[in-house]
Amino acid sequence: MPDGDFDEPVVYQIRVQGHLADPWTGCFDGMSAVAGLEADGSLVTILAGPVADQAALRGILNRIWDMNLTVVAVKRITPGSPRPEEGQT
């Protein structure tokens, strides 16, 4: 099992293909959602925020699956690293 403190929420960044309309962004347990561009010019929505545990992460990923969205990347953000700003990917 990997090292880590499982008592504290961990910040994740989840990139999904396309633009996620505002009414749908509330479905992701308070994660922020910003639109951005990938290096190839494709539009993505970046969801970022604390996730309580692996079960909560799976719940978020299941919602993405249920909404028929394409996951581009999932990244665990280490404490102290900068969070993405709108338009930066």
C-alpha cells in the first residue's frame, strides 16, 4: 500500500474533455470548475478541489462516467503546488 495520510482530504485535478456547463459543475462535491485549452487546442474542463478519500474520488469519477464525459487526466496535487487558474492548463 502506498505511503500517505488517509485521514486528510487530498486535492485532485480532474480534466474532462469539452466544456462542462455551469449547472452541471455543482455535481462534483464542491470542486471548482474552469474551462481551459490543452496544448493541442482542444477544450477541457478542469475540476479541482479536496477529495475526502478514495471512495469519494470513485464517486466523482462515477458521476463523470454517468454524464458520458471523457476523462483526459486525473492528477493528485501535492500540498504547496499552485492550483490551475482559468485558461491555464
